[in-house]
Amino acid sequence: MGYSDLPKCPVETTLLMVGQRWKALVIRDLLTGTKRFGELKKSVKGITQKVLTTTLRNLEKEGIVTRKVYNTIPPKVEYTLTDVGYSLLPVLNAMASWGTDYQYFVKLLEKQGITKD
């Protein structure tokens, strides 16, 4: 993806990088360090092998993740965030903070007998 392919709006650009559910969760789990495919598969609950593979390929193309293949049998592949990937930490921290606040808000509504359905 080149510069001319990116949306003009910076918020849209950010959403393009982390707005897809699985991307954000894979990035979240890689923030703690390098992981192998199987480790990511276990830590990202509900993701299929196919979707994880596609997500990792996209993140690699976008410069968010690097993929290192070791010449071993069986093959060993590790995924690590690039510096650009690690620069998403404040974005994910803000998302986590907002999510925590919203969970609290919904809990208060439920205590008051108000539901969001």
C-alpha cells in the first residue's frame, strides 16, 4: 500500500491499520514480544488458522510485523512488531482505557435497571 492509497483522514488511516478486530488483537499480543504462530493462535481467542495467517500477512505487508523463518525441521516462524508496530502502543492503550470505562458505564446502567438493548 502506497501513500496515495491511504485515506486523507488520519483517523481513517489508523482504523485501516487497527480497526479490524483480529489485527488489533494480534498487535496487542505481540506488544509483549516475539511470538510463534501457535502461540498467537492460542492467545487470540476465536481466531481461525486461515484468518490468523491472512492477518499476519497483511500486517507484514503494512510494515507492522516482521516474519522470521528459521531453516529447521519442522519449520519455525516467529513474528515480531516493527518499530512502527510498537508505535501503536498508545493507540491500543487508549482503546483499552476507553473500553474499561465503557464496561463500567454499562455495568452502572444495569445496576440502575437500564439496559442498552
